[in-house]
Amino acid sequence: MLRRYCFHRRPLHVSRTGLHWKPRDEYKLTRPELLDRISRLLVLQRYDALNNLSFEFSDQLLNTVLRKLKLNPNACLEFFKLASKQQKFRPNLKSYCIIVHILSRARMYDQTRAYLNELVALCKSNYPAFVVWNELVRVYREFTFSPTVFDMILKVFAEQGMTKYALHVFDNMGKCGRVPSLRSCNSLLSNLVRSGECHTALLVYEQIVRLGIVPDVYTCSIVVRAYCKEGRVSRAAEFVKEMDSSGFELNVVTYNSLIDGYAGLGEVEGAKSVLRLMSEREIKRNVVSCTLLMKAYCKQGKMEEAEEVLRGIKEEEPVVVDECAYGVLLDGYCKAGRMDDAIRIHDELLRIGLKMNTIICNSLINGYCKLGQVREAEGVLKHMRSWNLKPDPYSYNTLMDGYCRKGQTSEALKLFDEMPQGGIRHSVVTYNTLLKGLCQANAFDDALHLWHLMLKRGLAPDEVSYCSLLDGFFKKEDLDGAITLWKDTLTKGFTKSRFAFNTMINGLCKMGKLVEAEEIFDKMKELGYLPDEITYRTLSDGYCKVGNVEEAFRVKTLMEGQAIFPSIEMYNSLISGVFMSRNISKVMNLLAEMQTRGLSPNTVTYGALISGWCNEGMLDKAFSSYFEMIDKGFDTNLIICSKFISTLYRLGRIDEASILLQKLVHYDPFPVQKGDITQREIQKFADSLDESAKSVCLPNNVLYNIAIFGICKSGKVGDARKFLSALLLSGFSPDNFTYCTLIHATAAAGNVNEAFSLRDEMLRRNLVPNITTYNALINGLCKAGELDRAQRLFHKLCEKGLAPNAVTYNILIDGYCRTGNTVEAFKFKDKMILEGIGPSIITYSALINSLYKQGNMEESVKLLSQMIKAGVQQNLVSYVLQFS
């Protein structure tokens, strides 16, 4: 029979590419006969003959043959291989479960592992964990084979990072009488920790102990790492002592894991205590141990001590210093902004024969970008090629962020385009970096284009993406766009953290939309997400900025009711708020409350106090706050110095202001004698600037502009012009702010023609006047009664490439209202609405007041109702009726 079968097959083999003959009797075989023939050929290892046998593969055929030959693993393996090579057929889950059981029983572990990996790949997209497990169990019970395959698939799932599948197997193995091996358990624990599931890993460890599995030194190292990653370093140290007491001979890896935990927290003494314990146990430290100690010092900013450790490593004979040790020190210097020291370490690294790596290059790029030295950072990126290193996504993303922070978004976009050429794919982080940068640079149209490009390329925006774009909408004051995007954010489910809610509340508060901010705040609580300190602080700050401190304090009380206590930032905001609302009696209460809660004032606190007292004209209290700040070791800054100087100028105390200005810029166009200083505090303040001015490093232009502004505020415009003339002789270069200040003051004083002369002088210096400058000129013309000339200048704005703003319209409306020409005033109101500029409280007040003075009560009441309907209601009665 066998001879006859072989004789019939030979012509088919010879003519495969010709007529494709097939033995006639194959078509006549019944299903059992076909199965019998396939099985015989497999058993006889006639695989070539099997290849030429004409039949179609199916799940039923494959599984039936595997079951029939389950005790012949080689035959099953060959048939499974043949099935896997078919173009129109692939083995399914059941077939894989059968073959791995057959192979594992035969101790063909390499082949079993290979097919388990294929099965796992099949699971990733097609089958949940319980389906795979149930099928493996069903085959196991059908064949009554060894449960070894369960342990093997546990390890494969763990190694592939499919921890949910691995945990399902781990939890159910006991039902089949199989306890996982220690090796598989270690693999599961290690991958859980690697994926950040440290809490789960610790629970699994407890289960391992309950199952009677004895841990080894590798298990201990993993558990220590899990505790440390959770921030429970003290518990990790206790665990090490427990294992040591139980007789475990812990190795350097375990102790290094504990040192790493202390290093991550910057606890140098804790790291050193572990090194002492290693010495007591006669466990030699290695380069990793020393590198981790350096990491702890770097975390504390103690760079000299970290470098001493490196020098110590080089002196120890058995320990060989490596790139990682140098990399940690270099990264520490970069983070501390000490790039000269970082380059020194970099040069030493190359000099002793060590090689650069991508991590070290990324540290340099990040360090330069933090200091704003993006050209140097770009140089590192380009130099990586000469070191045979390929930049990774972090390299590009960091440099792009550096360019964005400098406002050089065009350079960032160029880098974005270069990434694919270097084989680097754009990630969500890449897009987020650019989105944030473009929004900060007010390039909102480009940000929207990038957003749509991201969606088109199939990348799903994450929470950071949505929040960056939300910030952009708020910065553009596009409330409708922000609300539309917010609804999309809710739909996508990105409201599970407080980040999105805080972004939305912050944006609404900045726009003064406190009612809407409160609605988001309530929605947040309704969805079960508890506000944090940032949420409450943002809402409170929003109320402070509009002068509604009562509501700000209500939010504070609400927060304290949730056992969340105010931060120093919240107190700073409240201090500014009470000054703004002229409720200064509460200032001392807030300071006392801060002290009770153990919060110390910082530079911002003192800045708020100084600014507030200066605005109130209470310079004695302002100077008292300043000297207290200096005594506590805080340096002065631009805001504080400029506030004192501008306040003195505003109060007409020109000589005293000039003395302070002279201290800061070492130049005084109007020399003042020491005796001219009328207050001891000012002399003391001036003396303190001798040292503190060195740390302020203010550009002279900034301070001179402050001085000009202050002199103008005091009404001495002539003195301000003389001051500018003297400055020009010393090489001072006036800017837009300089001229805008002078033009505004000159026009307001009624000298309109002189104001226009200043505008012409500005143009001769190639300075382009902005809308603020022209608003000052229009205002001067209106006050001088030259309304026709003001209107002609208004119509010329578009020729100058400028668009009128709300201030422009309000100046003209007020000008016409003062002359009783309400018809022309209403024309400008209609025009501003047509241009998309909403009338404000100032607009309505001028119009209502004008109508009231004309005795047109009916129209004034009608306009008042229109104003309320438009939502312009803030401080309505007090603001409008003060004119009536």
C-alpha cells in the first residue's frame, strides 16, 4: 500500500509547475481517512510527502491532528509549523494552547517558550487575560498533562510587560495545583516595579510569602526597590534589617537599591549609613554605590562634596570609575547652572579615555537651555555626530523647549522638521513642547495648525496638550474657543486629575470671569474630584485681582474647612488684595496668622507690603518692611527699587528719588547735596543700596524710564524734559516707553503741539509709535477741545498699521460727551461694537452721564438697562452714579 502511494506521488512531484496533477483518490477520501493519512505521514516523518498532499487547513483539522498525535511532540511541531506557513490560514488561540501543552510535557522548553511568545503577541490585540487562561486550563484538564506551561506563560507575560495578564495567571495557578516558581515570581515583581506598579508588587510579595515560596537575594533587591520608589525609604531600610536578621546574605545590589532610595530624596546621611552597614558586613562597595552617593549630594546642591566622592573613587584600587559616575556629577553641575564646571568634568572624562554617551549630552543640552544659552545647546546636539551618538527624542524636545523659552519659535519649528530626517518620530511630548511655546509667544494660529497636524497624523492629544491649548485660548481672550475645547476635554475624559480643572479655573480668573470659574469649581466637586490648594488659591487670587477680597476670604475659609491650609503664595495674594480694596486693617491680621501657622514672609510678601504701603503714601511703613526684608537676608529687586523711586517722584520728592536713582545707576543729571535728604529712612535705604545694587543688576534704561515716569506723575513735565536732555548727552537711548510717558504727560498738561513734536522726534529715532502713544495724543486733542483733529487722527490709524482699541473709543466717546455731542459719541459706540470691541463700564458711564446732564432721563435709563443686559454690572451703582 505504501509502495503504491509513493508511485502515484512521483509524477506529481516532477510536474509541480506544469499541470498541477493531484492523485484522484485524495478527493474521494473521507474526513477520517484524510486525518489518518496525514497522521501516518507525520509519524513516519514523511514531511515532503505531506507538503504535496492536497487539502485545506482549518482550525478543526489542525486541532484534531494535534489531539490525535499529542504524545508525538515532533510530529505535532512539524504540522503546526506547516500550518503557520499557510497564506490563507493562521493557527488560532486554541491551537496555540494545545501545542504549548504538548511541547512543555515533552520538555521542549525552547520551542514552548517561542510559541508562548507568539501566543502573547496574539493576546495583545485580540484576547483578554481570562480567555487565554481559561483555554489553557481547558486543554490542561483534557490532556491531564503537567501544569509547567502555567509557570512559563506567567514569566513570558511578565517579561513582555503585560502585568495584568501575568497577575491573572498568578492569582489562578493555585486552582490547577501549580505554585509559581521563584524565578517567575521575581520576573513578575521586577516588571511590576519597572512599570511603576510598586504597591501591587509589594502585595504580590506578601502573597508569595504566604504561598511558602522562599525569596532569594534578587527578590529582596526588588522589594527594596519597590519601597524606595514609593518613597517609603525608612520601610525599605527596616526590610533590609529584617532580611539580614533572618539569615539572608544580601549582596551589593540590594544595598545599592537602598542607597538609591536615599539618593532620590537627597538624604546624604541615610546613604552614608547604608555604606557603613555594607562595610560592617564586609560587602565591598562598587562604582554604583559611590555614584549613588554622588547623586545624593547633587540632589542637595552640594557639588563640591559630590566631586570629592568622585576623586575618592579614582583613588580606590578595586573600583573603576565609569561614564555613569562622571555623568551624574556633570548633570548635577548642569542642574545647578554651573556650566563651566560641567564642561571641566566633560573635558576630564574625555581626557582619561572615557566616551561620551547620549545621557551626558542631554544633560549638557538641558543645562545650557536652562541658562538660555540655546546656541551652545545646539552645538552639543550637532557635536553628537562626531562622537558617533544619535540624538534621542529627549535631546530634540529639550532643545525645542529651550528655543521656545527664548521666544525663538521659528528655530524650534526647524528642529521639529529635522527630527524625522534623523529617524526620530514626533511624540505627544514633542507636540506639547511646541504647543506651549507657540501659545506663550502669542503665535496662536501656528499653535492651532500644529494641533490639527497632530490629529491628522494620528497622535492623540493628552491632558497636557489640552491644557496648553486652553492656556492659549485664554491668553488670546477667546472665551468661546476655550469653552468649546473644555467641552472636548470633558468628552475625552481628561478631567480625572485636578490639572485640567485648575487650568480652566486659572484662565477664567485671569479674564475676570469669576462666575464661570465658580461654575467649573462646582462641577469639579460634583464629579468627585476634590480641589487642592492650587485650586483654592487660584480662585481666591482671581477675586483679589478684581478687588473683591470678601469673596477671596470666603474661598480661604472654605479651603480651611477641608483641612487644607493656605500657602505663603495665597497669603501674598490676599495681602495684595486687601491693599487693592483699601482694607488695610486686615494686613496685620494676615501677617499674624502667617506667623501662627509657621509661615515666614518671602521676597514676594515683602514686595506686596512695600507696594501696598507706597500706594497708600505710607512710606514709613514701606521702609520698615524693606529693612526687615534686608535684615532677613533677602536681596532687593527691580520691582521694589522702582516702586520706591516712582513713589517718591509721584509725591514730588524729586531730590530724594534722584539720590536713590544715583545709587543704582551711578549717575545723576541733577546732583543733590547730602543735606537735601529730609528723612533718615531714605538715607538708610540709599546706603543699603551700595551693596544690594550689585545684586539687582538693573539696566540703566529701566531705571531712567521709571524716573521720567515718576517726574511726569508729579506733574513736573518740564523737569522730565530737562532730565531726558541730560540723559541724552550721557548716551542714553530712549525707547517707546520713554516717549510714550512724555507724550502722555505733555498732552494731558494741554501742550498738544509739543506732544506731537515728541512724536516726530520719536519717528526720527526710528521708533514706531504704538496705539498707546496715539491714544495719548487723541486724549490730549479731546481735552484741548480739538475733536475734529482727534477724529482725523483716529481715521489715520489704519494707514499707520494700527487698530483702535477700547481705550481709543472710550477717549473719543468721553470727549464728545463732554461737549454734549451725544450723537457723535453714539456713532463711535456703534462703530466699536461693529469692530468686535465690547463697550465697558467706562463707555456706558460717559454716555449715561451725558444723557442725564441733558435731561434725557428716558434714554439714560434705557441705556442703563442695556448695559445691565450686556453683563457690564461690576460696581455698577457706585461707578455710574458718581457722575450723576
